[in-house]
Amino acid sequence: MEAKYTLQTTMIANSLLNILGIKSVAIRNKMTLKNNLTMLSV
């Protein structure tokens, strides 16, 4: 019972980390894209 609960918590934590990771990558990509567009327009 205890081990099952811990595993579930770990899975949920990993999912949250993945979502946060994907979000930060998307934000970084958006920033890079913005920088590239700025460089191109100069």
C-alpha cells in the first residue's frame, strides 16, 4: 500500500516536471525566435 502510494506520487511529480520542462523549452524557443527575427530585421 505504502509503496504503491509513493510510486503514484513520483509519477505525478514527474508529470508536473515534464509539463514545466516543456513550458520552459517553449518559452525559450519563443525567445530565440524573437531574437532571430530581431537580428533578421536589422
